[in-house]
Amino acid sequence: MDKFDDAVELFKLGAGMSLRYHEKPIVVTYSGGKDSDVLVQVAIASGMPFEVRNNHTTVDAPQTVYHIREKFKQLEEQGIKCFIEHAEYKGKRTTMWDLIVQKAMPPTRSLRYCCQVLKEGSGAGRVIATGVRWEESTQRKTRKEIETIARTKAGSVGFNRKQEDYEQLSLTEGGEIILQNDNDARRKVIEHCQLKSKIAINPIIKLTEKDVWEILKWQKVETNILYKMGYDRVGCIGCPMAGTCQRKKEF
């Protein structure tokens, strides 16, 4: 499959950058969803050294947690190092429930402090590979495939045009925040966050939903059981960005 081969080549590029500039293997981010499973297959096919990290959100479904544990067990049996990272807030280990109390409100679509704390903290000073994707969109035709975020003289974040300072990986031209794990047509193939000296490679960004399921079937990958139960998304329980449960499309 050409798109899979392209993803492998892109992963090799990122893995090579990691070894050259940090003398450490590239970090594969893993959430327990289908895109993460495809990303792992890409990493394995590359033949490059890598490690896998999961950010424990404390609000993943039990099935997702079990899937992550089983996947990590399989990978470790292959000699691949896997890590589960626990978030910290103000120097202390935290959970979603602690954050809600401290923020005095649950997260919303516009104030996703949960992602900032629970998912975005790891990877500083490293090259990471994410499983974000864009579907075919006319928006991406006007965007560069490599973007840089830099701190301006005024202390805010510069992203081609004026932006708000929100220490995340990527921002849109209109000022809307795109978090590291967001799937969006405006994501880039390579992203560089100077705030945290983090480079993100998005090898599967061009894959469609159909491509993902075809690759998983081709590679005979056992996915999160929630997909078989009818869910098309296996993210955090109660996520404000989630839609209603829909049946997974069969391809």
C-alpha cells in the first residue's frame, strides 16, 4: 500500500532526526485507539528504534486501559520499551477529578485544560510521532507541510500571524488552538514547538478512515474492543469534543 509505505518513510525521517539531534529513539505516542495501532505498525515496519508512551488520562474507558496494557505487553515481548506516564499539575501528580476541583469547572470545547495537563506534558526535548490524521480537505492545500512556533519579542507565540500564548504544539491562522492529539485538516506533516523544544512527526496524517481500517485488517491487528461494541471513537469518557456514539463503518 503506497500510503503505508509513505508513512514508513516519513517515520524513518523522524526517527533519524531523533537519533541525530537527541541520541535517543523517537517517541511513539499511544492512546489505545485505531490510529495509534496503525502508527505502531508503521514504526515496526520502519526498522528504526523507537519507544512507546501513553499518557494516562484517568478518564479512559476500562476497555481502553486493558487494551493499552495488552499492547504494551506484546511490544515489550518484542524488546520495545513502553512507558505509561502520569500527569502532574503544579508539581504534583494529578487526575481529571483533581483538575475539575482546582479549575472549579469541567473542561469545555473552548477550554480543554484537561488535554493540556493530561496529554500534552510529555515529549519535551524529544522527537515524537503522533497518530493525528487529516481527511481530504481543501483547507490543507493552502497550508505548508512544515510549520514552526516561536516566541515573539512581546512574549506571545508567533505562528505566521498574531496568536495567543497557549503552550501547545500548534495553532491555526485564525487563532484557534489545535492540541497535539487533535485530528484536523490544518495539521502539518512536521511540526516544531520551540516552546518545549519538541518536534512532532505525523506519519499517518494523510491516511483516511478507510485506509486505517484496511491497514489494520491487512496487518491483522487486534484493536480496542470498543470498536466491536459499536463505538467509532475511544477517547476520554465525557470528552466535550466527542459526538454521539455511531456505528463503525465497515470497509
